Amino acid sequence: MTSPEWLESWSADDGAARVRTLFREVFGSDADLDGVWSAPGRVNLIGEHTDYNAGLALPVALPHRTYVALRGRPDDVVRLSSAQAPGETWETRLADVAPGDTKGWGAYVAGVAWALRAAGHDVGGFDAVVDSCVPFGAGLSSSAALECAVAVALDAVHGLGLAADDAGRADLAAACVRAENEIAGAPTGGMDQAASLRCSAGHALLLDCRPGLSALESADAVPFDLAGAGLTLLVVDTRAEHALVDGQYAARRASCERAADTLGVGSLREISPGDLEEALTRLAAADDGEVLRRRVRHVVTEIARTEDFAALVRDGRVDEVGPLMNASHVSLRDDYEVSARELDLVVDTALAAGALGARMTGGGFGGSAIALVRADQVDAVAAAVHEAFAAAGLTAPGFLLAPPSSPAH
Ligand code: ADP
Ligand code: MG
């Protein structure tokens, strides 16, 4: 029997040493390097598929980070290399970066410079290398970690001063969202970038995604003292690959927009739990089967669960959030239909092995699940999940520990 594979995070020194070494290999010398920056991946505790419905989410920053070593250039050329794309140098001129025209992983990087320029900041070209211990495509936001590490690097190199306070960080997050949506072409909401730039160690970030809120109104740091409660957040990267993910995500967004239009509201956030039954009745005529109504029920109940979760945590009742996590999973599985066999298997197995709560996290169709586990049961829960995957003939999952960690810096 093999044992669970733990995906360890790197120390700051180790991460910095890796990108310095890579920079020397790619660009010959690190003598005029401007510095090294890093940004975390994130895991969402609850509040899934709510960000594009002007709802609430509650992410924490992972200890797993993407590191960037960067040197500004006097021209507008961008040259990039990543340890995760070995042997390849990605190059462009910033003047050539435009929606639809920028291909490959460098779009996530050059897109940030493009978006900062579009916001009126004087940002030039650069040479940069990247290395990361955030798992790729696992729903833990390696894409935002990359964007946000670049954003704080460009902020420092060009003296923008945005990373110095939360309002400025909200501006950097907005630039990263534009990079991902418009240049990389991934239609995601704003949670990932806000988490990577605005979370703080020991805290979860209660994110209010209503448009037009000030930075202060849009995010609130909620003390999340897992260790003090004797608990551990276990993340399981299922390594499940599913086709059609992009189309499914867009389809969910489209359903939510159609439902909001039919109900005559700007977003589903405006439907309170008390008004849900009436809203569902009004949707019946526009509904083909029950799909629209199930999607709306997920969004409205998920936003309420996120509020309840944050309230329990604020009250120091972290050990009582398990049932909310479980209900979130059932809602995502049955009403929103974004779970997958592997995610359900993690949840069912973790709960049977003693987890207080478990759910899929991130967009779904694969990716990762989380379990809230008493610290002395982590190894037993991980072993049970590992064995269940082996017994089902599935690829072995990866396991991460997720103490709430620090933001991009
Ligand atoms: P997730 O954000 O859940 O990890 P995404 O599909 O949103 O998954 O983002 C993954 C993509 O981001 C990769 O396919 C790659 O294009 C880019 N990316 C993220 N991190 C890196 C990295 N360290 N080096 C190169 N590309 C990266
Ligand atoms: Mg992503």
C-alpha cells in the first residue's frame, strides 16, 4: 500500500533561492535583479459560484505561493520563463498585448502590465522568471497567484505604492482580474485575486462581491484561529481532469444572468432567503425543467450559508461550521451540478473518517475538496481518502495543509 502524497509549501527563502537560480540560468546574471515577490494560492472555505452573483465568499490564503524574480527594462519588451514551462521563453512587447491576441501562460503575466497601463499607471517591460508550489489547475488558483505576484512586483519596481494599503491592493486585484478575463480569456469572478492580495495570516477574508463597493466595504478580515481550536484544514487535490469545464462555467453564469433578468433584479444577491420560494415560483414559467430554479436555490442558500459560517467563526465557534460545509457540498452537487465523482468521494470518505465537515471547493468538475479535521485525525483522514481513491482505481490525490497564510508581498 502506498502512502498519501503531501504537497509541501516552500519557505520564503527556498522560494526566493529557486527563482534567483532560475533567473541566472535564463538571463545570465541576477546582479541587476530588482527583487523577488510572491503571492499565495487560495482555498475557499464556503461561498462557491457566488462571486459573479454579487454574493459572498470566504477564502483563505494558502501557504503555497508563486515566486517571481523580476528586473525592469527601459523598453516595453517582456521576456518570461517558468519552471513550470521548462525550456521555453515567452516574449512579447506590451504594445502588442490586447484582448484575444495574447496566447499561452505569459498572458497571465503580460496581462497584468497591460491592465495596470490601462488604469493609467506608467509600467514598462521586464524580464522575469516564475516558480511555484501552488498545484496547477487544482482549483487553488495558481493563475491568481501568478498574476498577483507580478502585480506586487510591478507595483514595487514602478513605485506605484498600491500594495501599501488595502484600498491599493483592491486596485491591484482589479487589474489582475482584467488580465485573467480579457487577456488570458478566462471568465472568472474576482474572488481569487482578492484572496491572494487581501487575505492576512490567521484570517479568512469575507468578500462581498457587490459591484460599486469601496475597498473597505468589499472585504472584511475574519479571525480564523484553526490551531487554537485544535483543528486543521485539509485540502485534497483530486487531480481529476474533466473536459468542458470552461463551457460549464460559462453556462452557470449565463443561467444566473437569465434568472436575474427574469426576476427583474440586477443580481441574484438581491434575492433574500425569505424571498426564495416566491422567486422560484416566478421562475417556473421561464424554466426548462427545473434547472434554472435549482441554480438559483444554490446561489441564494450558499450566500446565506457563507454569512452563517462567518458569524460562527467570529463567535469563536469554528468547531460548529461542519454542517454548513456539508450543506454547501450537497447544494453544489445536486442543485448546481458542478461536483464530480472524485470530489464526492473525498467528501464522503473524509466525513466517514471523522472530519467535522467537508466540501468541494473552487469551480468544480474536478480540482480540490476541503475537510475540517481535528488536528490529531489529519493523518487518518488523509490515509482513508488515499485508500478510497486506490480502491476506486483513481489517480492518487495530493494532500495540502492550509493554515490561513499571508498575502502577496
Ligand atoms: P488554477 O488557477 O485553479 O490553478 P487555472 O486554469 O485558472 O487553474 O490556471 C492555470 C494556468 O495558469 C496554467 O495553465 C498556466 O497557464 C498558468 N500558470 C499558473 N501558474 C503558472 C506558473 N507558475 N508558470 C506558468 N504558468 C502558470
Ligand atoms: Mg485560476
